[in-house]
Amino acid sequence: MARRDKSETPVDDLAEKAAKAEHARLEAEIAAHDRRYYQEDAPTVSDAEYDRLRQRYNAIEARFPQLRTLESLTQRVGAAPSARFAKVRHAVPMLSLDNAFAEEDVVDFVGRIRRFLRLAEDDEIAFSAEPKIDGLSMSLRYEDGALVTGATRGDGSEGEDVTVNVKTLKDIPHRLKGKNVPAVCEVRGEIYMTKHAFLALNKRQAESGGQIFANPRNSAAGSLRQKDPSITASRPLGFFAYAWGEMSQMPADSQSGMIKWFEQCGFKTNPLTKICRSVEALLKFHRAIEAQRASLDYDIDGVVYKVDRLDWQDRLGFVSRSPRWAIAHKFPAEKATTVIKDIEIQVGRTGALTPVAKLEPVTVGGVVVQNATLHNQDFIKGIGGNGEQLREGRDIRKGDTVIIQRAGDVIPQVVDVLLEKRSKKSEAYRFPTKCPCPLHTDVVREQTATGEEGARARCTGEFACPYQKIEHLKLFVSRRAFDIDGFGEKQIEFFFEEGWVKEPADIFELPKRNAQIKLEEQEGYGETSVRNLFAAIEQRRDIALDRFIFSLGIRHVGETTALALARGYGSWQAFHDACLKVAKGDEETIAEMDALDQIGETVIEAIKAYFGESHNRGIVERLTKQVKILDAEKPRANSQVAGKTVVFTGTLEKMTRDEAKASAERLGAKVSGSVSKKTDYVVAGPGAGSKLAEAKKLGVAVLTEDEWAKLIR
Ligand code: IVH
């Protein structure tokens, strides 16, 4: 069982009103984690913590069934697909598996099947027992033996079309082997990355300043969901077939028969798969696979038991969104004991101070671990309360013997401190009040959205703090920003220490200044590599607006937000003007920015702070002199409403406010929250009040929802 967060009321003690609020809160939190996990490949919590949230959510629904709606997470599988790929509707939904954690859960599972099929105690049930691969599930559709579509699971009903990418995997045949294959075959299974390939990939990514993945599963997902299939091709991905979707004809009548057939067709299937004929055999299989877990070169998070006979599978059917005929028997998180040699404070790009435990190296689940995150000062003091997993009543000190846990993630967590091993002389850890950067600025605690003191501490030096400067430079050259070939984290550190690159604009001055620097005389450089580096720098002087905005390192402005801003403003000039006005507190510009899709108060506050700082404005000004920022593609600039400013007010009956906003923006209109002389149209639904009155006063065109629909058609 996952631990309860100390600040949470047990579900059994929740009154209905509190349960309703908690259910809504968890739903939003889980949805945000799903988005980060499925669409951004960048989860921020461990699997164990995620499972804990889901279990609490399920427990609330079990106690208060009236809270369950069609929208409930219990009624959905996975997260909605990301918008980058075309959507594919699965002919047969891709469902999920129910979980068993304890041995009793397996006994219950088999008992349920026996009762459902009205089998006697001594009737044998054969199960196909298989490792549960921790990758991402994939549906491959073959028509007349040829691969036509490869789709991710997405939300179970609709996934993403990644056909061109899956075709680069050597484990995925483009054509099914054998004669007389059924006209339609959907082969399903798991795409995974081996542990050693994952570690090597992260090493390369770190060197080139690329994205670092949290675990092999995320790196497999990130590698597959690339716009450029040659990137997928360069990543070593494997595939195990274990299930199917639509089949025009069944080539076997058992799960094990289907697995054999997959092999004949040219697929790899998992070699550890085994037939088990009793609960004892299933549990023995679970123990045996768990014992091998660390030595396998791919991550698994449990085993799956499936009723082997397909006619029984058909009779058993599904409950909600999982089959009654299968269950995933999960493994507990992998743990190890080690000693904290030191506690280091790392300063991130935005000045956030993160304490990191430097560990006596130890192997957990086949991976050597030397660091563990300690999150923040409250976690170290043992007063976390925000979901981290340290055992109650523990604080963390230098020299402590601790238990660390790796739950699907490579960054492990400290979960317990062995107090009996603590030295009598040990002292409580004192979190620094000054930043470790040479400025030694005061450390402040961040404020939460509600104005309370947050757990995170920050250096107040901003870009004057060398750590923040260097972290910003690393982001600047990274693949997601300027993506300068041959300019990764290592090079930034070197150029920064030498004093050649102190801010982004300096990078573009390098070729000119090389007469003094003489880079070709530095170790690791020669004439050719210097020429290549400078050519790569020159090549990046033209930059897309969204990348440019992202590369500025404004807090809370990630790639998605940068894209939304770029689309909203179209040109650097327009965006920059708006930022300067926002920094001065210009209400109209703030309302305009706020009205953009995906932009809210947090981003606006961050833009205000960034452009309110003269040092930052200088950095931006010097940089813009070096580069040419390309306008964002204005979607459908030829539409009737392109370039117009629209305000929606009152109740819209045909679409939601968000939909209206998104469709207007897609057509190149700017949606604003307030009416001014610059407004071109006010679309007013029933109940419109002051904005409608203002529009009439200013003589702005007022449209009904239908008139608006006609205009944009
Ligand atoms: S069977 C109807 N077998 O686990 C269920 N799934 O939690 C079909 N998985 O979405 C799935 N190894 O991504 C099955 N041997 C295995 C598996 C497996 C990993 C994943 C799969 C699925 C998830 C369900």
C-alpha cells in the first residue's frame, strides 16, 4: 500500500462536501501529471506517488459513487493524445489492466474467474504469465499483410499516428511473414528502450545539451514521438508483441497460440512468458521474475496473468475498462540502503535551490545510483506534506544511513532514515540562508499562487547570479532553443569559465573575436572543428519566433507557452512591445495577453518580472542585434477575421468560450478580454452586460453568435 500524505485526511474520515472538493482537486492534479507524462514525456512525480494519488481518487469514488461521472478518471484510460500527430481511432479500444499488489489479490482474481465461469475447485485454469514491460503500448495495423498504421494508445479510443516512426524499428516487420495471413490484423505490444541504451542516450543528450529523460519508458516515448523519423531511427527501440486488436480471422484459440503465431509472423515475443496452471504457480512465477528483474536489460514493473483460453476470455469480458480475464501483479518499488556522504545545493536556471543527497554509490534495480533529490528544505526537516515519501518522524542529515527507492524513475527518492545507525554527534541539517553562488544573495522562499510561503527556496540574484546565467546559457543552446551543433553544456561551461561567453549575444560574437581567442589552439579543438562550430553558429542566426521566446529563459515560459505567445503576437516586434508594456503594468496589454490561449496570470507575472529588470532588457536587446527573428506563421491570414481583435461576452450557446477563442485565434484573430477603441468585433451572447454597453458606446461592431459563425465560415 502506498503511504498516506501526512497532511491528508483518510478517505474514511472525509465528509461528503470535503470528499467532493478532494475528488476535484485530485482529478486536476492527476490530469496535470497525465499531461506531463503522456504528452510532454516529462513526469514530475514518481510512479509510486502517482499510484498513490490514483488510489486515493478511486477510494473516494468507491465511498461516494455519486461523484463518478462519465468524465471521471476511473472511466478513462491514459491521457488524451498530444496534438502533434494525426489522430487514429482504434478499431478495438486499447484498454488497461487491473492491478494486484498483494498475493491475496491474485487469489481473489482467480476465485472471481472460477465463480464467473462456474468452474469447480479442481478444474484447471491455464494462464499465460508474462513480464509487464514498462514501455509504451503500440497498435500495429496490417492490411493484406502490409503495415498500414502504427498508433499509440492515447486515451484508449484514439491514439497518435506514428506510422513513419515505427517503421524505423527493426523489431517491427513491414510485412507479416507467412502465407494466408488474415486480411486485417492488429498486432499490439510494447515499445521499450533497453536500460543500457537509455543510459547511453542520456549521456549523449547531456553532452549535447539535449533533453534528459527520467527513465527508459519516457525516453522510448520521447524517441517515438518525434516529428523527424530519422531521430527515431537513431534511437535503439525494441518491441514485444503480446496482444491484438481487430482481427478479420483468428489464427489461434489461445493466448499462447497467438504468441506463437506472432513469432511466425516475424515479431519478437517475451522469452520469459510461461504457462501457469495454479495460483501457486502464478506466485512462483512472480517471485522468479522479480528475482531476475535487476539483471534484465529492460524495465518491467510487474507480471501479467492472462486466461489462456480465448473462448473463456470472451465469456469473461470486461469490467469498466479492464478485462476480467487478466491482471497485472505489480512489483514493489526497488529499494537499497546507503549512506549520505554530503548534501549539496544546486541552483537551477530560474534560481530555485534544490538540495541533492550525494550517496555512497549503490545499485538499485541494475542502475548505479549516486544522487537522490531531497526536494526542498521541508522535506529534509521531515515536514514535507506535499506528497513526497519520507517516512513520518524522520529528518535527513549528512552521514545518515538511508533507504532509497527507485520506482520506475532513475532519480531515486529517500524514503527512510535508519535512526539506529545515526551518530550521536550528528546535527540537524541547516538549509543555507545565502545562495552558494558568488553573490551570496539572500535566499527567499517562493510564494504560492495563494500568496502563502511555498516550499521552494530561491536565489534572488536572477541573471546576475552566475549559476542562473550558466543554466540559462545551457538552455539557450539546447536542442529545444537555438540548437547550435557542437555547442552543448560542456562547451558552455568551458566558454563561460574562460569569460568568452557571458550572455547569449556573446555566442554570435565568437567568430569575430576569434582573432584574440584563438580557439583552434585550445585542447580538443582544431581548425576544422572551429570552422564547423562557427558555421553552426552562423546557421542559427535565423530563428523562429517561438524558439526565440523560449530561449530567453523566462520563468514559466516553456516550449508550449512560447508557441502560444508567438502565435498570439506573430512578430517579435509585436511581442516585445507588449512585454515592455506589460512590465509597465499597462492594463489593456495585460488583458490582451491574458486573453491568449494558454496564457494566464503566472506567465504574465513572469513576463512582467523579466522585462521589468533592466539587466534582462539589456541581454535581450544585445541578442536581437545578432539574430533575425522570423515571424510566426499566422494561421490562415487570408481569413475574414485575420488581424482583427475580438471580444466574446455573455453566454455562448453553440460552443464553449475556450473553443470560440481557439477557433478565432486559428483564423488569425486576436481575442481580448476587454473592449476598447481597438476592438473590431464584440460577439455577444445572452446575458452580456458592461462589455456590450461599452461596445455600443464606442461604436464597435456587435455580432450575435450566429453572425460570428457566418463570418468565420
Ligand atoms: S495486455 C486488455 N500484456 O500494461 C489489456 N499489457 O496496464 C491488454 N503491458 O496498456 C494489455 N506488458 O501497455 C499486456 N505482457 C503485457 C504487457 C502489457 C506491458 C502494458 C500495456 C498496457 C498496460 C496495462
